[in-house]
Amino acid sequence: MFGCVMIGWREWVGTPELDSQPFRAKIDTGAWSNTMHAVDIEVVESDIETHVRFRLEEGGDWIERPLFDWRRVRDTGGHDTLRPVIRTCLEIAGGDYDIELCLQDRSRMRHRMIIGRKFIRIGFVINPQRQCIHKKELSAPRVRINLDV
């Protein structure tokens, strides 16, 4: 299909800037944006840049990332919430992608990450009969090449 990558309704993903272990994320065509489970979310204001501090699990290590934006999201119950958005790297289906990621407590949900259609539409096709089509292992570390000669 014109260079599209097939993925299942659930796939192994990695967020190497946030967590060293891959996990399963739900591919959700009903969601517009990507959301990841986080707890103890705090916005830290400073003169230079606003940051978001959070943990990926209760009692886990603190992670601090620059606040990229705020997004108003309507959950499945029809309730609007304003969520902080960060940018990070997502590894899925053998590729690395720079994504926007909303942070929200998803402890009551089955999947700790939802990948929405804003990301999916860049070149993925979902096979709803399959899950975890791609390998669990994270890709090799990326090498930065300096093109300034």
C-alpha cells in the first residue's frame, strides 16, 4: 500500500528517552493524540523554560522534560481535561519517530500508552486481527552524524 507499514491493534513500542524497557501500546483510531501513563505530574515554571516532572510508576524515578504544549482531550466518558504535552522519541515497527505525547494517569486502563491517529496517519495501516506484529527488541542506538563540513 504505497509504502505503508502494517501494524497490529496492539504493538511493542519503546520510549528510550523515558524508559529503557519496551512495552505494548494500543493503537487507537478513536483517539487523536498519543497519551502515556504518568503519575505525580507537576509543572515546574522557570524564567528560561517550563518543564514537566513526572514518574512512569508509583515510587519510580522522576523524569523531567520541557513542556511542549497543553492539549484539551475528551475522554471516553465525554469529560474534557487539559493535559501537558512533551516531545520524545517513539520506537515502533523498526523506526524511530519524534512524537508529541500527552501525559495522564492511566492506572485504571489496560494499556499504558495509546497511539492516536495523528501519528498513525503518517504511514501505518492497522490490521485489527493481529497484535504485536513487530519485534519487542528496541532498535540499535542511533548515531548522530555531523553534516557540518
